[in-house]
Amino acid sequence: MANPRKISPRWEEIFAALGDGLVVLDASADLCVIGMNPAAETITGFSAESTLGRTLRDASSGRPHAMVW
């Protein structure tokens, strides 16, 4: 499972307020989800809680192209 990095409260506020969906992946070959803002949750239909630490393939629950990246 990915270990989300701590970010400053100001960046966290900006990340959450973005109107565009943003999914942040780690730099490993696994492409684990390490962050997801509320707009991305709305767009994809996936909760951040259910995707954090999971790979894109696992997070999409087998639905092809469920998350666009």
C-alpha cells in the first residue's frame, strides 16, 4: 500500500478546491494512487478512500478505462 506523503495545509486546500479532477500516482511502475481530490471522485465515481494505495488497475475494479489518465 502506498504511503501518502504529508503536504502543507495550504496545498491540501488548493488540491481539494480544484474544479478539475486530479488523481496523483506514485512514481513506481505500479502507479499506485496516492491522492485524489473531490472533483476526481465525482468524475470517476470512485471514492478516494477506496482507491488510495491501490494500483489504477485494482482501483478501477476491473472496469476498463474507468479512470482516465
